[in-house]
Amino acid sequence: QVLLVDSGGGLVQAGASLKLSCAASGSISSSATMGWFRQAPGKEREFVAAIRRSGGGEYYADSVKGRFFISRDNAKNTVYLQMNSLNSEDTAVYYCAWHNRRVIQSQLRVAEAYDYWGQGTQVTVSS
């Protein structure tokens, strides 16, 4: 079992930045894959970014590429999402996701590939 706690959301103006954190605890594997998804009101949950605990690059949705950056601190079992140049379309509840094995590249953007989820943190961007 892996427990995830998301934090860092808030209300910001368009153009601002926020940094989300996801602290993991429990039975953490060195080959885990971590991701961020988001869900806006009335919309399905969508992929934002992913990274593997063992390295090998970062993956982003086209809508956030160049503005959002995912990173990890393995010593702290924490995953971060730095969000820059926020706009109203980024308003959503953001969820940290975790799979305790390596997720193949073709599945990184699929929510069903992840076993554990954080409780979510609200990000609201006012225009």
C-alpha cells in the first residue's frame, strides 16, 4: 500500500505560478512511476505529467508542455509539479497518481495504469 498526500493548490491570478507536492509513504518501490492528473468540473480526468522514480525522462500533456515541470525527490518520497504561466483552463482538482512498477510509455497517460491516488488539491486560476 502507498499513501499519497497532495498539497500546494490555491487561488491565483492568470500568469502566476504554483508548485504542487505529493508526499508518498508506505511500501514504495524503486521502480515506481508517478504522475499528475487533473479534473475540471464536468470533464473527465486528464493526464498532466509523469515521471519514473528511477529516471528516464519526463512526460507531459501537450496543453502544459513548456509551462509545467514534474520533478521528484526520492529521498523525501515526494513528487512535485511546478506550474507556470497559469491560465483559466488550468483550473481543476489536481491528483497525484502512483504505480509501484514501471509503466510503459504508451500507458503513462492512462489513469487506469495507476493504483494509488492522492486526495486532490484544488487549483483555481482567475482571469
